[in-house]
Amino acid sequence: MSTNQRPTLRELAVQALSSVEHGYDLLAPKFDATPFRTPERILDEVVRTLGPLGPFRAGLDICCGTGAGTRALGEVCQERVVGVDFSAGMLDVARGTQAKAHWVRADARALPFVAAFDLAVSFGAFGHFLPKERPGLFAQVHSVLRPGGVFAFPVGAPPHPGSWPYWAMLGFDAAMRVRNTVWWPRFVMYYRTFPLTEVRPELERAGFAVELLPLEGLGRRRRDGRPRAALLVARKEA
């Protein structure tokens, strides 16, 4: 794939019929031109909100992809920044754009680190984990943070039932379930499998104290005035 344009429908179809790892290897050269890449305004707002929670020395970007979140992490960490992903293709792109970060190929469900980080972040990756995998994932993140360390990630307000985003997410997840029933290898990516009503107590059971900080710069919803997004901050208890 060339890097000067978005992926074609055919390329996206080939990715969707691959495994998660191979699919992202294929998509990597064009990933930053897709809507799947976290927008800069979200990254900027996360950086602004994280700043007062520091200082942070070492940071870890979990499921870093091509490194957009890793660049943001570098703005709030004073010393070392590490990006970890299991797609070699995504990491190759990241290495080509950021020389100062360290890049590690590994599965987030088996992180190859000791408790050496003050901050861990993740952007847009949780749909790749089945609900039964979340407790193990959160335990892994807990294990690589120093006491008092922070695990933070943005969460959007759920769409109103009956709205266009609601039906779009519902339809996408239904299509993926059908695809994974009839086609192998599976491509695990769902939009409705990460509800805060389940995630928050799972984080607390993993040993985190959890709070939600509004990302005010992303605006508020018209119907109820609630923030459109918040930063979930899970701090490792000493």
C-alpha cells in the first residue's frame, strides 16, 4: 500500500477478512489516513487533562498502533516513553516517525515489563478485547505501574438509543459477530463491549481507584448537557 491516500474498499475488505494482527499489518501504511486513527483534538485534550495529575517520568502507550498516542504521551512524561503493540507493521510505521520513543512488539495481555511506569494510556483499542479478557488485561496494566501510577484513557458518552450512532454501532457489532461465526481467523473488534458499568468495577477489583474527569474541550451534548467525553483515570493504590 502507498501512504498518500486512504485505503480502498477492497483493501479494507481484505483487512476485515484477516486476523487482527495481519489485518493491521496490511493497514499500517495507510492507517493514519483512516477515521480509525485517534483525532488530534482528542489527544490534545487528554494531554491537557493529564498534565495536572503528574509529574510522570516513564509512560507506556498500550496498543500504540502507529504512535499517535505515544507522541501525546511524550508531552507529559519527563523521561522515557514506550509504545507496545502486537502488529509489526504498525510498529514499523511508528518507528519511522518517532525516533525518541522505544517500541516493543508484544501482546497487551502479556506485557513484558516490570513495575517501571508512572503512566499508561490507551486510545481506541479496547474493542479488540473480549469482555472475558478485560480482567486479565487490567491486571497486566496494574503490574507494570509503580505504586500510585495512573492508567488513563478517554471514553465517549454512549449514544442515545435510536440515534444514528446507536444504530451504526449496533449494526457494526452484529455484522462482526456474523463474520466471526462463519469466517476464520476471527477479527475481534466491537464497539459495544466496553460499558463503564462493567469496566469500572473490574478496574477496582484489579487494584485501581477510579475517577472520571470531563474532557471539557470536546464539548457537551445538546440533549442533557453532559460532557461528550471523559478521561477515565485509574490510579494504582499503594
